[in-house]
Amino acid sequence: MKRKTLTVHEVADYIGVSIDTIYTMVREKQIPHVRVRRRIFFSIETIDSWMKDQEQKSLEVI
């Protein structure tokens, strides 16, 4: 069965930012995530959708 979630390290690599940036975005509730006790997970499907939304928002500003 294929995993549907990413860890902090994996999502940082997936979207091309630093691990510290991901932790900051989680803390400031800027990126969709799920906490399971002390661990933080990201749904691949949700991250892809969130990235598309971010792209659309950046185009609207122009």
C-alpha cells in the first residue's frame, strides 16, 4: 500500500523549502497539516491542492 502522507522532511523536499520553513509555516498555520501526538504529517493530495491555490493567489495579485 502506498503512503498518502509526507513527513516534515519529505514535504520540505517536495516543495523545495527548508525544514525550518516548514516548521514555521506549521506554527503559523500557513500550511495544511495533521498532528498525531508530537508528529506532523501532510497529505500529498492536500499539499498538491494547497500549492495550486497558492499559485492562483499569486496570479490574482498581478
